[in-house]
Amino acid sequence: MNAESWNLLLRIGLITTAGLSIAAGLISLVLGTVIGIFRVSPVGPLRVLASGYVEFFRNIPLLICLAFIFYGLPKAGITFPIFEAGVIGLSVYTAAFVAEVVRAGLQSIGHGQIEAGRALGLSYIQMLRLVLLPQVFGMVIPPLGTVFIALVKNTSVASAIVVPELMYQAEVIAGRYFYPNVFLIAGFMYLIITLPLALLVNVMEKRSQIGHRR
């Protein structure tokens, strides 16, 4: 491949994919944690709202979510730049999967700890902040890691709304210079992001297991 092709893949595609992954990962972690908490909330309407959110986004294709944000919302006068539209779509979609991981983690904690927190006079918010969530995030590192690795791969769908990420650049190069092997190169570039992330998750999981044994 020529220098321009490598520039499109590395300086634009790979960097944009990394930016999408980081931004959407952080937003979906915060949003998904809140929704996961709502899923086990003692307030009925919050549980129903969170359950509806999770079921909706877990059962529609990501492409529909991205297309609605980028092509549908402008019909109502709500317009986002291309990159921001990709971040929002990936975030709200991934948050549903994060929420299920957080919900499962919260429900796995023994009821005795909740009763102990109540006996100490802790409010529900204080129990979440001081007792439940620190334990949850120690337990759910592996499934959360899987969700975020899937998020990195899902950034390729953002090419459908012309976000200039890795897959979009590969399509441009294949069409402009007739390099079909560029998709194989793009695949290796996704590995550059996902493999270190998988190794980091493994290290954090082992440290968490050692901490629990102590």
C-alpha cells in the first residue's frame, strides 16, 4: 500500500477508533452503572424504566441505533456532528450490556451485607457507594472487559454513518486503490487495541482474586 493509505489507516482510522472506544466506554460505564442500580432499586417505576431500557437496546441492532441518531433525530431538529453521533449511539447501546453486568453483580452480594448496612443506619445511596459498588466492580471485571472488547469491535459499525474510523478508511482504500487485503490489515489493527485490553482485564482479574483471598 502507498503512504496515503497507511496515513488513512493509522493517523485517522486507528486514532478515531481508539477515540470512539474510549469515549463510548467511559460514558457507557457511567450510564450503565446508573441503569444497573435502577434495575435493583426498591422504587418500582425506576425498575420498570431501567428494564425497558435494557430490553430495548439489547434486542435491536446497533446499526438501527446509530442510524436513528444520525439520520432520524435531525428530522426533529436535533443534530450531532458525525463523531459525536457515533459516540452517543455506541454509548447508549453498550450501556444496556453494562447495566446487566452491574445488576448481576449487585444481586450476587449477600443480603446479610445489606441488612448490616441498614443496622448501621446507612441510607440506600450510602450502602451503594460504601458497601455494594466497590465489591461489584471487583467481581465484574471479566464480564465488563468482554463488553468493552465488544465495544471496540462494534465501532466498525459506525462506518455506516461515515464516522472516519478504521473500517471506514479500509473501505475508502479498497474502493480508491483496489486493495482488498486492506481489510486483513484493518483486522490486525483492531487486535492492536483489543489484545492489550484483554491482557489488562486478565491482570486486573488476577489482582482482584488475590485481594479477595486476603
